[in-house]
Amino acid sequence: MPTLPGMLRTTARAHPDAPAITFSGTTLNYRDYDAAVDRFAAELIDRGIERGDRIVIVSGNSLGFAIATYAGLRAGATVAPVNPKSAGEEIEHFITDTGAKALIFGPDCTESVQSWAASHPDTAAPVSLLSLGPASIGTDALTASESREREEVEIGIAEDDDALIIYTSGTTGKPKGALFDHHRILWVGVNTTVGMGLRMFDRILHVAPLYHSAALDLLFFPSAMLVAHQIIHPGFDPNATLADIEKHRITVFFGVPTMYAFLLRSPNLEKTDTSSLRIAFYGAAPMPGSLAERLFAALPHTEIIQACGQTEGGPGGVLLPHEDVRRKPAASGRYPIPNTEVRVVDADGRDVEAGEIGEMIMRGETMMKGYWNRPEETARTVVDGWVHTGDLAHVDEEGILTIVDRLKDMIITGGHNVYSAEVENALAAYPDITDIAVVSRLDEDWGETIVAVVTPAEGRTPTLEGLREFAESRLSDYKIPRALIVDDIPRNPSGKIQKHILRKKVRS
């Protein structure tokens, strides 16, 4: 049966000399990439990793991350890649939640791993600490694996074996682990390829965090099936991104809208040859109309696509094609990702009429098996095979779906329902700001009152009066913010606003 590391093996045998992965000036072809995975998998097995064990990987984007992820799967383990910026207490949560047998970490994460191990010695004691390079704690398993003789590791893993625990973004609190087997993640690759038009031998640039399901499942794993060449950056730098688009003739790029905004501001954009870029897709948030217009002008050869999904879906969800991004950039999607069903329903599970607001639900081959060790929360989220996303949305007469808010983010002020995303989209073009988030503050008279948290544009001083004046022609009065806070807006690594942090700050 097909599996994720089996897919890599098949491609390595069919296309051994094709370039597979490039990081920091080092390029491996598929033969050498597959061999490196074998050697690291053998290292893990020698250190006691068995089929069904869990491994937590805390590492930034790197060649070591790529090798270790596939090696853990090839050794039969369930891999849980987590945020490389995780602090000690967060690492403790991931280790205890998964019952991990090993923690694999990048050298850039050594300090937080040391902090965790020192403050939680009882948890850390039975866990193998394996680094992806020289570190002051644990064992440098990557270097050790490089000196091994290569032998193909085959332990008979199956398509329905657990493969990944992907932690949710944590926009509403402590993250939960969504569990996937090989079958589900393989189908994500099929759906992405068909839905977004990926091709064999594509050249894919990764600047978004690979531990997150968008970059990992939509592009990283399907690359092996497509014999794609992946160029990996440790993080996002607009000038380095533009340089590699030209140098490597990149054909596919993924970023969040904020990344595209920085690319458009770069003075290097005009002198960069971006003609190879066939597909640029984005997710995590809608793209403001003004930004979309500038992007279309700057990348006339490129198909701009929005992918709107959720970790629990693999990710799965809806696609907004190029022509609809141009017409309706505030929308979320026109078509379900292939092999996925999407509905918008009321509280009784009935499809809502066009224009009415309900909850977006979805089902298909890529949906999670459930939340790891959380059967009650799984039962609340997955009902009769449908994943209830918690996203409030409406569908217009054309069938275009627009997410208007999270159920937990909806504001009720004076008896009116206000969808914070609608307010944010309407005010995003206010010239004195570069970022905005809308939350509520408790109010004795109105129940809740609307607060705008904004990041000022360079050299500008946004005011509540100015924002409200800008809003008057765009929003009903009851939707216009009554308070303004000038501050940085917390976002998780996938670009989503962490509303729970803002609400706590606004209400304290």
C-alpha cells in the first residue's frame, strides 16, 4: 500500500538524478535524499523508535527538518512537527500530550529545549533528545546518521498507519493535535495537484514554516510525487525570496498576504525576473483588494489563487481561482478542493439560503481521524463524518463562499451581530495603518463594544476620529469601532490573528 516515505522511495528509484531539495547552498538529488532518510531512519530505530511511537520535531525550516520528518515516518513513527519558537512550557505540552519517545530539535531551538529539560526533568528523562547538528544538549543524530552505511529501511508500514499529529494554530487557546494517517496526507497531495494545477518537475520555494499543515501537506509531501525541486529558506526575507525566484526559476510559491505585501514593497521587485512563477497561492486570511490589485499588476504572468482551509481538514476547504481573486478578493472560495464536500449550514444542520450566514462544514478523504487523546472534542467537531470548522460564512448567488468570522470571534453589540472579519476588511485600506484586528470589550450598556487594534504605517499617527471617518461610507454605524489601540498585532506563524491574546489585553 502507498505511504509517504514509500512515495519518496518510488520517485528516487524512477528519477534518481533529479534535484530534490536545496537548502543553504546544498542540493540533494532524489537518490541522495532518499539515502539520507534511510540512514536517519536506521539511527532512530537503533535508538529504540518502533512502529507506532510518537516523535516531536521542533525545528525551523532546514534540510535536517526535511530528512528527519521522512525518517520518522519511515521508521514507523507518528511525527508531530511543532513551532520552532515554542517555549519550554509549550514543549512540555507537546511531549506530554503525544507521549513522545523522542524529541528531535534543530540547533536553533537548543535554548528552549534546554529550558524545558531543566524545568521538567521527570518528563525529559525518558525522552531521547536528538539534535539536527551540533548542540549543547542531547545527541547529534543527524551527523551520526551521515556516517552510517546506507541500507534501505523497510518495516512494513501501511497506508492506514498513523503518520502525523499536526497541532492547530492556537488562535483560541492551547493547541490540539489533529491526527492523520498516510492515506489522508497522500490524498491532500492528490487534491492539491488537481485543484491548483501543480505539475511534474515544478520548482517550489518554501518560505512559510514547514511544520504547519499548509506548507507541509499542500506542498512538501506532494513534491516527492511530482519529482519537484524544493528550495527551502529558513524563513521569509523578501529580497532573498525574489532572488531565488529568479535564480531557480521558481514555478510555485505559497505565502500569507502579509508576505506578498512585503514583496510588493521591495525595491528589488521591479528588477527581478518573475516570469517563471506560474502559481502564487495564499491562505490564512483574505487578501485586501488594494493589495490584490497591486499583486496582479506586479505578477502579470502568475495565477493568483486563494486556498482557504483548516488544519483539521488536512488542510482541506475551498479554492478561490485567479479570476475570482481579481473580482472578489474578500471572498474565501468558489470551489471545494477536489474530493471534498463543503456546505454552509444553520444550527440544525440545514443548508442556508444564498446570503444567509451559517457554519462552514466539510468532509472528504483528507479529514483528520480526530484530535489526539481528545475524544469528547473530536465528537463535537466531527459529526456524522462532517468536520465543523467553527467558521461563519455565507454563499452568494454565484456560489462564492465568504468566511465572515469565527464563531468565537463574532461580536454582539446592542443586539446586533458584528463579524470582525467584515470590519477588518472594510478598514484595511485606511492609509494610516498597515494592519488591523477587531475584537470586543465588555460594556454595561451595549453588552460588547468594538475595539480596533491597529499597527501604524511608517510616519503616520492613526486616530479613532480618522478611522471612524474613513469607516462611515463603508460600514453601518453599529459596526464602526468605538475604541482604538495602537499596538503590534499578534499572529501565529501561519499568519492568523491570535484574537484570544488581543481580547485578554483589551479586557484587562
